[in-house]
Amino acid sequence: MGFAVSVAAGVAFALGKPFEGGFLILFSGVFDILDGGVARAKGRITPFGGVLDSVCDRYSDGLMFLGIIAGAVNGRLVLPPIMQIESWLWAGFALIGSFLVSYTRARAESAGCQKLSVGIAERTERMIILALGALFSFLGWALVLIAIFSHITIIQRVLRAKRILNKPSEPVVQKP
């Protein structure tokens, strides 16, 4: 359900309706919280469910940012340039950063890092910034913040993964 609401948010942005898009982002967050809670309450948490949830989150993020890009490019979403960079390009930087925050964590964890949730811009923070920016008419600046914070988070995660994965391992002692 949260995925469907996120798709609607992307469509709202593409149609030049940032307030509605921001509201829908917050609404989709409610479903994200509920689906995990319902799964836990019913004892239906599975590894596949976690994978599916992550994939749906990436699609949701991508479609929301693509909606913003489409709205900015088609002229329905009026966002002035910030620091002489068009807002659709900031949205692209935010999209890349959002995907790489998740990828960096997944890749580091598959390489042996335990739960690598370090960083200042997890998905929840990015979505809150995006929603508030859309609701209060500073969507362009919200995109700038997400772009910058997500790339800082990537750097934080890469450095933490390097520190963890390059630690000398303890020698294995064979018991007689």
C-alpha cells in the first residue's frame, strides 16, 4: 500500500502539485510503519519480506524523484535554480545518493560488516526532508539537502566499512 501511495506522490510532483506530493510522502510513511508492525504482530517476518520491502522502497524513492524531475522538466513544477544548478539536476543527485546510501549499506554488510546503519541521511530522514520541503514550498532546497546529506552518509558508510573490514583478524588458534 505504501508503494502505491509513493507512486501517487511521484505523479503529483510530475503534475506540478508539490503540496499533494509532500502529503502523500507522509501518508506512505504511515503504511511503511504499519506493514512492518503487522508482520511482526502476526509472526510473518521473513527474509524474503525484508528483500521485497527494500526493493519496493527503492522503487518508491526512484519514482518520487523521477516525478520531481518530470515536473521540473515539463514546466509544471516551478523550482528555481539553486547555486546556479537546476532543481531537476539536484533531484538527480538526490536520487543517485538515495540509491547509493542503500547500496553501500547492503554491499558492506554482504562483505562482512554487521548492521551498517551509520550516517546522517537514512531513508526516513530523506523522506521527511522531502515531504516538509514540498509541504512548505522549499522543495528545491530540500533536494539540495538530500543530495548533500545522502552523499555524506555514503562517505560515512564507506569509511566505517573500511575500518571494520580492514581490521586485522584474530589468529585462529587450533585446539589440540
